[in-house]
Amino acid sequence: MTGSDSPTVDLRATLRAATDLLLAAGVASPRVDAELLTAHVLGVDRGRLLVVDAIDIGQRDRLERLITRRAAREPLQHIIGRAAFGPIDLAVGPGVFVPRPETEALLEWAVGECARHAPAPAVVDLCAGSGALALAVAASVPDASVTAVENDPGAWTWLLRNAGEATDAVRGRITTRRADVLDPDAIGDLRADVVVSNPPYVPLGAPLDPEVVDHDPAVALFGGDDGMSVITPMIGVIAGILRAGGACGIEHDDSTSDAVVAAFAASGAFTDITAHADLAGRPRFVTARRVSDDPGSVGTGATDGARGHVQG
């Protein structure tokens, strides 16, 4: 990884200096980020750093430039140009929301729900962004057909890129549609067994890290004063997309789980309304099942009372 006649510097000392700089800048995971950026510069997996003792001066200089960008709170994923999500790796950068590990809880639910609708479940991802949920579901459920719906021009470009870079097996089962998820005329012809969405849901004025507020597009973040300006009207559109017995899962802000449960219940179109927490115990997403065409076959409203049943 270094030329035999090139001047080198000690990798351990370089990593310590990089970690200290990121720590002073307030980066949440300074050592991890320093190691990931070093691995990126060297073109190796992070685990391979254990067997690297030195890097050459050119690599050190490039790493220092990347560390400086990270210390300025540019997202790690923008610097590297990629973001891991579940079983896939996505291209990301300015103009698209960077997928978060916490959303993998919604992915896990969606994969399990697809099994209830086998074979060949139809899945719709609303507010698809980079395509994280849509592509990860398609990669995880080999017979699923998935439609990814996105309207923002910046995110649309990244969605098309990621769909185009997917494996042949995934790419053949992905359909992209540029449309407003709140416009039933634009997407009302879709039919699905499973709907997932990670919509804009941050309440205006909520405190956010610099990586988020300065780099994620506002259109992908904010859901009005209460965080519900997209979620509430979208529930009615989802009711028109889902087949009877189909289910949807919507990610939401930590503070709005009860509001999302109430919005589902108020629609009268859903049963089994359930609030889910992520691995850290924070309210993360709400799921609900479309009532049967036979109104006498199921009830409506939230399980476990108006608040819904919370699952970890």
C-alpha cells in the first residue's frame, strides 16, 4: 500500500492526531470516522488497518484534507460518497438525505411483512430519497416488486443512479416514479401489499446536528411545525394504495409517535396500529394494516387503546 522508496509516516500516530482533531470538532464518533476515512484513502476495509503500520506522505496529505472536511462537520458519507444501509451500499452526496442506521428497523419490519404476502409481494416506497428502503427491500426479498416514489429533483437524481447501479436481479424488480406522494392522481393507480415511508418529519425548530441541518436537504427533513404536515395527508393516499390486509410502516420523529398512531386511527381505514421503538428504545415508526373490504371482518383504531401497542 506504500511504495518501497516513498517516505512514510506512522499510521498509529496519524490516526491519533486525526481522532483528536475530530473529537475537538464535536464529531460523535471521532475514532471510527478517522479509521473509516483512513481505510477509504488506502482502499481497504477498516479491519485491514490492524495490519498497516505506515502510510506514505501522499496518502497522509490526502487523509488530512478529508479529516479537515469532516472536522468542519461535512457528513462522512458525503466525503466517502457512499452509505451502507442493510444489505446494500448506496451512492449519496449533496441533494439527498443520507440514510440512517435507525431506519433499518423499518426495513426489518418490511421484510417480515413481505413474507406474509408471498409469493411476489408488491411494495411501494414513498419519499424514496436515495432509494435506500426500496432497494434494500428488493435485495432482501428476491421475489418482491418495488416501486420507489420521489418528487424532489435532487433526490430523484440519486435515486435513478442507485437504481441503475443495483445488481441485475434487483434492478429488474425496481420501478421508479417521479411524483408527489400527497397527490392521489399521481400515484393512486399503484397497488401494494406493503408500503414503507421515511418522509420529512422533523418539526421546524428542532435542534439538529450540523451534519444534518447544513447538508441534508430541508425538503427531506422538515414536516411543518408539528412534524406531521406530510404524514397526516399521506395516510389517506396510502389507504388508497394498499390492498385489503396490506400493511404500511411510517418512520417519524421521536416526539410524534402518538400523533402518528392517532392519525392512522382517525382515518378509519386501518387496524392493528402499532408503535415501534428502535434498538435504543426511542419511538421510531408506526405500522398499520389496511382494513378488509368486508367492514365486518376487522375493527379499526389503535391496538392497546389510543396510544397503540409499543414494540421494542
